[in-house]
Amino acid sequence: MAERWRLAKAVTLRPEAFGGMAFHRARGITLEVDAEAYEFLCACRSPGPLPPANHPAAHLVPQLIHLGFLVPAPSETTGALTPPPQATSWLGDGYTLSAPETIHLAITARCNYACPGCYVPHPGAEPELSPAEWCRLIDQWAQMRVFQLAVGGGEPLLYPGLFEVLAHARARGIVPSLTTNGTRLTAETVRRLAAAGVARVNLSWDADEQRQSTIVAVLQLLLDSTLQTGVNLLVTPTLLSDLPRILAQLRTLGVQRATILRPKPGAANAAWYETSRLHRADLLRLRAVLREWQGVLDLEVDSALVSLMRDQQPAFLRRRAVYGCAAARRICTVWPDGLVTPCSFLADLGAGNVRQVPFTELWRRGENWEPLRDANAQPQDPCAGCDIIRLCGGARCIARYEKGDLLAGDAACPQHHE
Ligand code: SF4
Ligand code: SF4
């Protein structure tokens, strides 16, 4: 009898206008496939033999097995794993997804630090959403098949119902991660984060030496736990000159992953941004450091640094799920009072508040988000004509700050004039 295979239990499927998406919750990998391949994946919810060579999805099977999306089915397994994914009322348009892949959840604006670069508007007049309100939202997101929640703040560990919210997300099949300044992490909080199903904790590195000693101490707690651990490095020109030393220190401490963040202008940090932005020469230096260190550490860059990869083929970037500026199309932010914006750095482009309108409706309507969702409205010079324009997007928050236009290109792109 032919060997039987089935979809891994940790895979979430979601239909889209172009076919569908599959997210592996344990591996954090997302695939986008056409309609025939999506139909095949749906069929794999029940065990069966691999498709014949002339099947339209047959060419994908080795990759699906390699990435753990298809697994051997024990011979006694019968029946489908989960009910078939329901098509939502809106499938997106192929450029904007039917639902966010990741929602950035600013769970509180409160913080025990006052970093000059912080983009979070100070706590407003409206009360924060309660844990019960967040949990009801998570139920809506589970129905839409949102894949991941990136929980931050403010300092999220100051939010009293944090563990309840995180555990509810995991129970509803959404993978939560957490970004923290580390000051509230203890052996007990690390244990509770792991118990709540958090996949990854990102610690924000700080240029202040006293704060660095706190980070180093809590890093050890995290590295000794089952949680994936990463460090976020906000690379200002000052930090850039020290970056190789910091990366060496992280490696010595046993850190494997670091995320490189570009300074970005937000609602509350304009004065800081003026002195902390990266110019083209800085981006060229940063690219050189990252090339030297990639492979020694697992380095990721944020959505505003995809231009550092412009020498890569678009197909290569697509295979690695690089989407650059995906604000309002693949991601959004929900603020502590329930306001929904395209991302954390376009906090004035509110589409509405989840206290008044269901999130599903706010996402579908995308009020105030039209320029970000128009597939034909690509960034202008120096981005016009760029090979990877659809995968980079030219850092729209920076373009708007510098030129007053979301659709202006990224004038600091290191490839410009090369
Ligand atoms: S030219 Fe624009 S779209 Fe192309 S890599 Fe640079 S910033 Fe990105
Ligand atoms: S506007 Fe785009 S580049 Fe800027 S932070 Fe948001 S997603 Fe990233």
C-alpha cells in the first residue's frame, strides 16, 4: 500500500483571492499558494497517498514535506484533522489580504522607561481595553485566521491581564510573541510566558550601560527557558559605530537571533528622529556589517530595511516571505484604546475603533488606508522602476516624514545612484 501523508496538525489554512495561505504555527513559516495548490492542501486534511506526478500541485510536495507541512500519517488515522477553513465574507484582492498575517498589539501605553525614540503616543483619555475585550477581539481574529500577534507596548508586562490574553490567543490557534524592555522579567514571569504559549520573546537592547546589565541578566533567564529569544537592536548612527562589538557580545552570551530596526518617525518622537535617522552612507555601512555577521548570528531586518537586500532576485525574496512595507495590507496595529492603524508608525491613519465597529469590518473597509492598498500606486523616485518595489515598498512612514507623501520613495535607499 502506498505511504499515506496528511497536513501537519500545526498548520492553519486560509483562503485568499490568489488561492490561499498556509501557516505552520510551530515553525513560524507562511506559504502562499495558487488555487490548485490550496485545494490540494485542504484535501490533505484527510490522510492519503501523495499526488501523481501530473497533479498540478505535485511539484510543491518535496518542499511541503521538507518544511513539515505534510507529515506521514499513521496507518490507523482516518478522517479530517479540522473542519474545512471557511471562506470569510471578503477574500481580499490579492494585494491586500483577507485578514492580517500579524497584528501588532500595543497592549498598554504605560512604560517604566521614557526612551527618547519611543513612538508610542502617551496614554490617551480613553481607557485601555480590558483583558476580556482583548479576548473577544482574539475570537474575531481566530475566525479570520490571523496567524500571529506581536504583543508590545509601552511595556507589556505592566498590563495586568497580559498572561490571560496571551494564553487565549494560543488557545485560539494564534501564535503570540512579546517585545519587552526586560525590566519585569523574572524566572516566574518567564515560566508564565512559556506556559501561556508565547513562541518568542524579543528584548529591546538599550544604549544605556546600566540598562544593558539588566538585559544581560534577563537574557540568561530566557536562554535557559524553552522560549525562542531574540534581541531588537534599534540602529541609530551612534549604535551603528558600536554594532560589531554588540553583535560579538550577543554571540558570546549565546543569543542566536537579532532583529535590526531602522529609526522611524512616529507620532511622539520627531525631535529624536531628526538626530537619529540613518542616511544613505549609514545604510551602506550597516549593510556591510550585516553581510559580515549574517551566518554567525541569525539576523533579521525590519520592514524599513528591505532596501539592504535590493541586490537579491525578487523570486529569492518572495521565497523567504520578504514583503517590506506591508502596512494596512498584511499587518496592522491595534492600540491600547482599540484604535486600528496601518502600523505603529502611521498612528494618525486610524480606520476606526474596535469598541464601535467589529475588527473584520474595519479591516475590510480600510478607511484612510486607500493609498497603501492601491496596487497601482507604487512609490515614486528613487523607487520607481526598482526590481523589488513590490517586495520593499520604500518605507512609507519615512517617505511621508521626509517628503510629506506616503508614495514618495525612500531617498536614503543605499542602491540609489549605485
Ligand atoms: S529603490 Fe525603493 S523600492 Fe527599491 S530597494 Fe530602494 S527603497 Fe526599496
Ligand atoms: S510604514 Fe511601512 S516601513 Fe514604516 S514601519 Fe510601517 S510597515 Fe514598516
